[in-house]
Amino acid sequence: MDDRARTIPLIRTTGKPSAERRALQRRVRRGELVAVRPGVLVSPSSVVGLRPEDHLLLLVRATAPMIHAPRAFARSAAAAVHGLPFVHAPPSKLDVVDPRRERSDTSAHLRLHPGPLVHAPTTDSRWAGLPATTPADIDGAPVTSLARTLVDIAGSSTLEFALPMIDQTLHDRRLLHEILLDELAATAPKGHDKAGIAVGMGSALSGSPAESVCRVRFRELGVPEPVQQHVFARAGSATAVVDFWFPDQGVVVEVDGRAKYEDPALLDGRSTADAHWREKRREDFIRSFPEVRAVVRLSWADLMQPDRVRAALRRAGVPC
């Protein structure tokens, strides 16, 4: 997530003299300012290049003064605050939990949900006071804890949306799997069975959202359980760690993202052509092992079309 969304100056028109408000509206009409929501303006240049989840975080900040305990930002809105990865565009309305409500409702900018008190202890007392189980805040507005946010999303969203968030927090050691299991048992949301699948699948071994989505596809296609982050090593040679390894079929599956060949941080001073060459040499090394029968490479575009994944796996001999 782009950290700019946390620091972009917000111009609030509420409380300003009428003449100043009219002047600000003239600047909006001239395109010098844009509205995040009614009464909250920003410079157009400050939002250039922001992703949808960054715009969501900006909307959360713009709305924060209107959210007071016992209400709290939750679900996707809380996920944006916690910096979780979004593999699909977030909703346009902000999710807010309110324990006083008995049913969900929507307004112009909010989706209101019933739920337990944000500051009520939910997880095992062993985890009390940990950052992952402590409610957060943004600009003074309450936000559900990281653990609560993940369980809520797991129970209310698709597995494809929820698992990348769960996997990344486990991979980054922001919480333990046991914390999520305890939170799931304590909150018992309406979508408990659905949430249980996502939480149960959580893996610290997934190195990217694309790998998490790939695991969702494996589950949908009913393939055998692969080994994650399998190491191929030979004495006196380099080692190669692959995303997925199907030992019974002798098939390696690698998930390729464009970042591997375009992100300056990942390129580490190398050119894109050099990155492609190094990746070819790495694949040649993997194929040199006699137990490897095939290497399947899946792109993000492939992952978005399950039939492509099924066809690629079947060609390689992985049963679906």
C-alpha cells in the first residue's frame, strides 16, 4: 500500500466561514481541488497513481471524525488501515461495525454491520495486549484489531479476497495462526464455516498474493496438496526454492508476476533482460533434477481464469 495515503493533507470545509467555503468550491470547479467525500478536499496531484485500496484509506481518513465508539471501521476499511493486500478492487462504501445494531444497513458512504464490542476481549488471554489483537485507530477513529479484521473478512468475503490477506500477515509474522484460530472461535461470525476455511488454509509460506490466489485455484480444482517453498539443492551448486512442488507427479508450479522483471527493488540493479536470463538459468537447474518431469509457469492473468490453470496442470500430469 502507498504510504502517501496516510499523509495526504485533507482540507475540511466544515466549520469554515461561508466565504472560504465558496472559494474552495470555486477551486473544485476549476479542477484545483477534488472531493474525497462531501466536505473533504485534496489536491489532484496528491492522489495521482494511488491504487483503489489507497483511495479507500483516504476515504477512511476523510470519514474518521464521524466514527466514534462503540462504532469502528471494520472489514475492508480496517484492512486498508492495517495495510493488507487487496487482489480485487475494494468496495466503494466503508464497512463500519456497530454493536448496537441488530441488522446490517447502508448509507451514502457506509455499510453498517452488527457485531461484538471492538474493545471487548475476544481472543485467548495469552494474546491480550499484542498488536494483532489490540483495536487500532486512525485519526482518532476506532478500527477493529488485525486479528478481528481478518476473521471478519474471511467470513464475509470470497476466499480469493481473504486468503492473500491472511497469508501475508502470517508470512510477515504480524500474528500467529493460533491467534486467528482463537479469534475465530471467540467471535463466531455469521459466516463461521466460511471463515474457518480461509483461516484454516492460512500459510506463512505464501510469498505473495499471487501464490495465495494460486492456492485458492488448487482448492477449487481439487488437485493434490502441493509442497510449498520446496528446495532443490545439489552439493557444490546453487539451490532453487520453488513456489509449489507436486512430488507424486514430478511437477513444479511457479507463479510469475511482472514485478519480478520490472520492480526496481526486486531487480536490484539488474536489467529486465538479465532478470529473464537468470530465471531461465534457474529453471534449467530445476529441470536438471531427475524427479522433475515438468515446470508449469502461471501468470496473474492465468490465475484470473481457472480454466487456464486447469488446462496447464492437466497437460503437466497433475490430476484436477
